[in-house]
Amino acid sequence: MRRLVILLTALLPIFGHADDALDRAHAQLEKHPIIDGHNDLPWVIREHGGDVERWDLYGDVPGDTDMAGLRAGGIGGQFWSVFIPATDAMGEEGFAKTQLEQLDIARRILDKYPEEFPYTGTADDVEAAMAEGRIASLFGVEGGHAIENSLGALRMYYDLGARYMTLTHSQSNDWADAAGQDEHGGLTEFGREVVREMNRLGMLVDLSHVSPAVMNDALDVTRAPVIFSHSNAHALTPHRRNVPDSVLKRMKENGGVVMVSFVNAFNTPAFAEWEAGFKTYRGDVDWGEPGYDEALQAYSAEHPLPKATVADVADHLEHIVAVAGHDHVGIGADLFGEPDWMVPALAEASDYPKLFAELIRRGWSEDELARLANGNILRVLRAAEAVAAKLQADSDPNLATLDAD
């Protein structure tokens, strides 16, 4: 026993005390801030009236995101999601109209805090902003329904600052299947043209929310690395939104990155058992059909989904690393103003260091943590920019239409 104590004492300067891991995490994030893949603040503001000017991020605001939290959390870059729902009612109003309104809200957030949130359209811009201690800001369109089957609209969203687009949200669109759905069997030919034009623009192809068939079709077509802006490992939590191992294996060849979410349902190890009980309860009513949401609410009231822990989220990261490697992980917490939906210990913008402390306890090196925090997504951005430069030199804007599918 005495020899073990002596050995552990000798190792402490190397590995540090277990209880100083959080301090070390904060120090790590000072050097290597996080570029987070997905935060829904623009939609949260819309749900509270859309008045950016009265939404004081230096004060007490609803939800999970404020300036103090972002700083305490070690955020150095943020993809602000300009999410719009894919519901029929929203479609009647006009997806493009609503998307433009969300881009307006996002741009007004940046205009209100120019010293905090500079818009950064390139990887070099992002690095320059982080070097100044600012939070580099980019936009992500969440759901291909927003382009209304128009590559011209896609190009305009890029010009307005969108640097990724999630091919679907939770409902399939006219050219791609959402997770848990199989209307097209993957991407249609027009869907493939969408991916090609995103490559030509330098807009990242985001495969969160899509079906495995779409994941594989997009990987077959793309010339640039893809991202999952907020997804986890299906092998650990078999939620339809998580990434199968067969796709994770392809990330090595593609060069892309899976940005792990803090949403509780994507992380809890008990999800499969809970989901099986819910399937029995709801009978023939499937996800997205009438009565599903009511059944979910009633079942959840009696059988709350078990809560995941920081360790569970770390397990997802380590599984992705085991399958794809340390070059293919990132962070995309998906903070969206609903802390009850999140892993309890990772429900606020200030909570990111808790995860990094857990990884430090598990022996992750500074270089591995730096790649997780920002190195991998910066590499992906640069690769997409290089592909776009080559494609733009060789080709004109894509004029494909859905009617020709």
C-alpha cells in the first residue's frame, strides 16, 4: 500500500489531482476555446417576441445563453442556428420568408454586440476573432426546407452568412429523408445537386436530423468534409437522431466531424428500454403522426426519460473516437432555451468545462482536447473553402431544379 501511495504521489505532477480537473479544464479552454456547432438563441428570442434590442445578454434573460455563461463556458466561436420549423403551417406562411426573418434576428444580435460577436465567414476570420478574445460568429440553416427547392435561395443564404445547412429538420422535405422516415430512400437526384452546390459555395453539409440513407448518399456525393452539428453515437443511445457506427467509420475517409450534443435523449443509456416501453404504449401511432405528441406527453408523465450524466456524454465522445478517431469529434451542445431537455449538468452555457474536466480525468491530452474544442471544425472549414475555390474556378452556379428530378 505504501509503495502505491508513493507511486501515486509521484504521478500527481503529471496527471494532477482529480479535484483540480475543473481548474485545468478552464485553463485549457482559455488556450483553446470551444467552437460550438449549434445554439438556437435566435429562435429563443423569436419565441419571446423577437425584440433583439430589449434582449440584454449582459443581464438576466430567459433560457440558457447569456454573455457571462458563454464566457464562463469557454466559448470562442459559435454557429448560431437560424432554425425554422418544417411544419405545414409554417410552410403556408412561407419557409423562405421565415428563414429571412431568422437571419435578420441573428444579424441583429451580432449588430448589438459587435465587440463580442464579430461575424466570421472564413476559418481565418474565426481564428483572428478568437485570438482577440471575441466569440467568432457564423450562421447555420437548420433544415433544407428553407430553400424551398431553389438553389438560388441556397446561394442567397450563403451570401447572408450561412456556413452550413442541415439537409432536413425533423420532417422530410421534397428531396431528402429526415431521421426515422423513408419517403425517398435517401437523397433524390435534386438532393444530390443540393450537396454539390453546397460544396461549390463552401457551405458545410450538416447531416444531423437526416436518415442513415441520406447520410450515406451525401457522403457518396460530397467533395468536402461533412459535419453533424449536434448528434451523438447511435451504438450507445439508439435514438433516430444519432449516428450509426457504419457512418462513423466513413468519417475517417471523408474527414468530417461529429459535434456531440448535450440533449438528454441523445445521451441517456436507458433510452432503448424507455423507447421500447413507449412503443408498446402508443401502439400503431408512429413519430410525426397525429396523436404521437399526446402519447409522448402522457407516457413521459408516468415514465420520465432517465437523466444522463456528464460521464455519459464523455462516453459518446470516446465511442466516436474509438470508431472514427480524435480528428472527427467536436461539440454542438444544441442549447435551445429548454434546460429540462438537456443533460442536467450540461444545461447552461457555462457548463462546458465540466465535460472537459471529465475528459481530463480520463486522460485526454491537451492536443486531443484542443482538436475537440476547435481544431477539427477549423480544419473542416478550411477544407470546405479549398474545395469551393477549386469548384468555383471550374464550374458555374448550379441551375438544377426539382422539376427535372
